[in-house]
Amino acid sequence: MAAFLADVVISTGGALLILFAGLLLSAGVAFTLPIVLFLSFLVRNVYFIFFELRWGGVTPGKRLLGLRVIDRRGGPLRAGAIVARNLTRQAEFFFPVEMLLATHGWFWSPGDILPVAIWIAAMIGIVYRSPDHLRAGDLIGGTIVISVPKRSLVEDLARESHAFEFTPEQLQH
């Protein structure tokens, strides 16, 4: 969850930069909420898919926390699996949040919140009910997120210099 939140902060920052650049270049053309949500959708998905494809299943947030996406069956991580797991994230988290944003602003009625809360609770329930505690995107994509062990370097053997003295008998051999 921490890696996801780090990635959301990074991708949202990128989306905001693109939005502000678009506002500056639009010369007064009004941006509507659907356009903003569509741009946000594109940036988020391009962000996650790009990094997981280019960095072998790692996004900046995952790299920060030492995590990686791999194929659950041990095979190579396929592009289709990465796309499936990331597009599913839209349905799991972002669409419900965007539904709240697209309703009556920041003042919601129970009719606005209840379906979204049920949906998010169902997505969390999938994680707790799946055998390996996988989210829906990992179940659909056939992937799993693992912790990458930290590499520790072995003490440099060449640092210590050992003086070997050979006897004449050893040198004869």
C-alpha cells in the first residue's frame, strides 16, 4: 500500500503538471471535469505500465520499498499481464474515487458514498479472501508482488594482503 501511495503521489504530480501545461497552452479554453479525469486516467496508466514494462515489474514506489511484480507461475512477466493488472486498478480504486469527485463536489449524500464504500470494501475483501492475499489485478493478470531481498556485498577479499612464504620444497613442486 505504501508503494502504491508513493506511485500515486508521483503520477498525480505528473498529471497536475500536464494539466497546468494544458491550461497554459489552451488560451482560455475551459477544461471540464471529464477531460481532467480522462487525462488523469491516461497519466496514471501510462505511468504504472511504462515503469513496470521498462524496469522489469518495478515502479519508483516499488523500488523505494524493495518490491517487484513477477509472474505467479514463475515465467517471464508478460506485457499483457502488466496491462491487465494496471487497468484493473482503475476499477478497484480510481473509478470509485472519481465517482465521488464527479458527484456533488465535496458534500456527499449517503447515496453517493454508500455504493463507493461497498465497492472499495469488496475490493479489500478480495485481498483477504484470495489464497495469497492478492488484489483483483494480480488475480486477473496472473502476477504477484514480492519483496526483493537486499543485496549484501561480501567483504572484499583482496583488501587483506596475505604474505605467503614458500619453503624451498614447496617451490620445487
